[in-house]
Amino acid sequence: MIDIASMLGPPDGWITEHAETIPVYWTFGKLEISFDEEAPHWMNWFQIEEAGYLEGDFEVLTDRLVLSLDGFSGETTPSEFLTAGLWAPEEAAVFYAALSDEILLNICAGPVQIHFRVDTDFIEDGDAQKYLTNSTVSRVVSDIDSRATLDSIYSYPQPAFEEIPGAFNWNLLSGRDYLMLTR
């Protein structure tokens, strides 16, 4: 925590809802950092929130930190991330699930997890769960890849896998299988 404060300066804000003694969730614009409640308050993870609004060559996160976008934006699709050479497609896992009338899609590769929301207006009755249940995997991937919008990007100190295990009925594909189904 002290190293982060030294490097980035004071946060724009923090969330104290679960903090007992000190704030352990800091915000720096789109950058959000979660720290462990126990000293020395190691970083649990950080995320780029509202990543769907990323555009241009870079994003200024703080006066001391600028994120180079390297051609990525809030419009970058899951398949574009998987083919960008950030990691081998077989090293990535793609999860998708229905949540009410929405479809969520996450790419997990190493310590990185990329969250997408899918525009489900194409589903006639709006029932995302029924759509996923009644559609082939190839149809689902074909339908959702171009409709997926970047939501947030997380980085953890350990490998990222399945956002909340057991919380949703996640469907899993390897990155390579996902890419094969987009073609």
C-alpha cells in the first residue's frame, strides 16, 4: 500500500464500506486497487473500470500513470484480444454465462481477466438463459463476439479463473476453441 501511494500519489477516492481501520479500496479515475485488510496491506488486485470508454492512444489514469492502449479500445472484441499476441490462445480460458437478460463473457489468461458485457437485443424474447440453453456453442460464439463490449480488466497476483466460482452457470471454452468458432 505504501509503495502504491509513493508511486501514484493520493487516490482520487476510496471506499470505506468494509474497512475497519484504513481504507483498503482506492480509486484513481478508471484505476481501482483493492488491498488486503491485514498489514502490510498487499495489493489483492487492480482493475481498469469503465474500460468500454477507452479510446485513443492512451488513457491518463493519474498525474503519474498513463496507460498505453497499443491499439486496443472499449470496442475491441474478445476474438481480437485472443488474436493480439498477448498470450497463446490455448493459454486463455473463455467463460460465458447468462445473468438475468444479460450475457457475461470473461477471458482469463495468466493473472489477467477481461470482462465483457454482451448486447442481447438480438435475442427475440430477451431470455438470455433460454438462448444459451437452446443454441449451439458455435451459434452463441458467432452471435456474441461482435456484440461484446469491454467492461473491465483485472490483474491479480495469481492466475485468474472464473470470476465467482459457482455463482453463475459458466460455460467454458479454450481461447483456441473460441477463435475456431468465430471463423
